Amino acid sequence: MKFDDKPAVLSRRSLLAGALSGAGLTVLGGTAAQAATVRSRRTPRVLIATNEPWGTYHAAPLLPEARRQGWEITQLVPDLSGIKPGDPVPVVTPDQVQSADLLVVTGAGDWPAECAARFRKLPLIASSLAYQLPVEAPRAKEFRDRLRAITASSPAEAKVFDDYLGTRRPITVVGTPQTDDLPRHSPEPGTVLVLTSVTKSSSTGGSAPGTELLLAAAGRLAAAGKHILVGLHPREDRSLWEQYEISSVPSVQASARAEAAIGIPGTVFPVVAAVGVPLVGCTDPGLRIPDYLLSVCSHTITTADEAVTAVAEAKPVSREVLYEAVGPVGGSARRLLKVWRKAGIRV
């Protein structure tokens, strides 16, 4: 497997933020003016299918650059049951699709595999937007021979994605779109960010063990005088954390306020590390975590009693470790769209 992480710049054009009903796209959120905008004949139209069928938060970081470049990105969903009003990501069910230029799958779970089978005539690309495990997905073999390109955020993620897809193909390292607009780290004394995972599985996606440990660790830190700021996973049960301040902004933006962060290692960990925040990981025997997510943790803990000391001693990771885990910082969405255009878009 080879890596290609050379940065590239694409031309910028305005994007139709809302999809037209005549194109068969259902948009929740956006304005009437946006929906009335006439689409350019050369607007690249991309469909995305993720392992979490209604998890639009994986596609959301791509939208600002897509607007600048004149792209239309729409997420495929089985139905609208898991989409909240005002969601900024346009969504569409397969039956509503009338035309598209490219299908991007971010994993090889049931939903991406079903979408790949449904849209056999579309060019197909795999782009990792959330972490996977280095074990071949059972349904990857159904479509991997069709893949025109594969992208990942970082060298470490590329190695995992390669194993997950069961390929031995060149993978282009593009960086993480969430790093394209990182906040400046201005920590507030005594503030610790708690990065939650998901306590209960749902039709949208699975859960991760470790919440009891994280809750207990937050309690120990609060008792030690720390101000607990909670960065909720989009699918986490809010009621578990209401005794603390729950951030009104996404976890990456909230991390700018924190002296340190503690949580169940997940996709957001390398991005928070890129802000400059020291990280402590809560691990559980039931958790399966790729090594590169653990690598950005200054410490890992298995009991709540370790939390206070681990947070006090936590340090930011080195540049070398950060690059391996998060990839190039800044311009990531541009690089990703360049790969999509070169490998799959013909408009």
C-alpha cells in the first residue's frame, strides 16, 4: 500500500446549498432562497453513504469547502426518521435520486454496501471519515473491485482502512476536514473537556463500552475542583451529563477552552490533539480501539481513581505522532474533493 499526501488546490465556486426538489433531493434545513438557486450545469453531484445511515455529522465538515467550489453533496438515508429538522446536510432516499455523478462510501457496513449495489453504474470511491477497525468488513468484497480511489485522513488511518476494506491499493492521505477550521487554544484554568461516546445503540449506530468509567472519572475530577465541560457525541444520551456544563458548540470548538480532555477514544481525538489539547483516554476491556487513536493520548486509564493524576500530568503529543494520527492539517476538504474530481467526476 502506498500513501500520497501531496496537498493540492482546487478552483472555488459558489454551491447550491439546498438541493432542488426537481432533482429528487430532500433537504432539511437551509433557506427558500438557497433552494431556489439555479444549479450550474457543471455542479458535481455527490452521494455519500455511511455506516451510520442517519449520521450526517460525518459529512457536515465537507460542506463549507463544497459550497466554495460549487459542489452538491447529499447523504443517502433509508428514510427521514433519523433526520432532525434544521440538519444542514442535504439528504435523499435512494428512490428519490434522479441523477448523480459519484457515490462515496465511508465504510463497508450494510448501508454503504446496499447503496453500492443500488447504484452500480455510478463511479465509486471509498473515503474514511470516521475510524474503523483493522479487520476486513464482511461486505467489503461486494464492491471493492469497483473503487476508483481510496482516501484516508492520515497514514495510520490509511493502514487501518486498507485492512478494513481488504485491499492492497494506493490510499491517498488527505487530512481531516475538521482540522480545516481549528480554534485557537485558549484554555480556561481548571477546565477539563469530557469527550463522550454513545451509551446506547440505535438504528443509527452502535454504542461503545466505557461510559460508566468516564462518568466516574468526571465525578472524581469535579470533586478535585475541576470545571467539567462536556462535549457530547451527537448520539449520546444528554441526560447522563446534565449535572455538568454541556457545550453548546461542537467538541472540537469546545476543546479550545480546556486545559485537558478525557474521554473514550474516538474519531474526534486526533482532531482535539491538533488543537493542542492534552488527552487522557478511558479504556475498557470491551473496547476495540485502533492504536493510532491511543497514540494521541498522553495517558490511558482503566479506573476512575487514576483520572485526577492522569489529567494533571497530561501533555500535548509530538508533531510526529500527531501527523501519523491526524494527517496534514488545513486544506483537507480541498484535497479530498480533488481526489473525488480526478477519480470519479466527469462533468
